[in-house]
Amino acid sequence: MTWCRDRFRTTLAPKQIAPDGSLPLELARTKPYSYSLFNMDVLCGVAQSLSTEADNLWGFTTSDGRGLRSRVTAFESPQGDECFWPGPAGCRRDTTNVFGEGSIPSRASAGE
């Protein structure tokens, strides 16, 4: 578990999350909104599964601000809407529920 927490801090957060909270690798894909939401769900699941009282990954940030806090802030900001996602309007967002029932972000938005 220690190795997994270290990998989150040294590889996943720094290479997946930009300082502004965006996910550049996902923004370059064909459906950036859906892929970004899916990636956010996975990163939240990893943080939830691996965090301990002594080592809380939810609050981890790199020296330049990369971490789940910046990711959630970017997603909740006005830019977190379609204007944040590149590409033609039809590619920005689809109607697929990428989180699905019971996912961590779905439960969080439902107030659980």
C-alpha cells in the first residue's frame, strides 16, 4: 500500500493533473469531457482506497499545485462546464453517464 500511495504522489498526480486542475492527456482525446470525468472518478477511487488517517491523498498537492484539490476545483468552477473542454460543441460533452450509479463522484454529488 505504501508503494501505491507513493506512486500516486510521484507519478499519477504529477503526470495526469496539470497545475490548473485539467487533465491534459484526456483533453487530447476524442471525447475529452467523458474521458476527464472517467479519469477523475478513478483518481478519486484511488485516493479513497489508499488514504489513511496519517497519509490523506485527498489533500496531497505537488509544489506547483497538482492534486485532487485542483482537479475538483477546476471541475466545479465555471470553466468546468463545456467552455473548459476543447473541440467542436458536439464533441465537448455526451449524454453518457460516465460515472454510473454508486461511483464516488456520483455519491458525493448526491450528498452521501
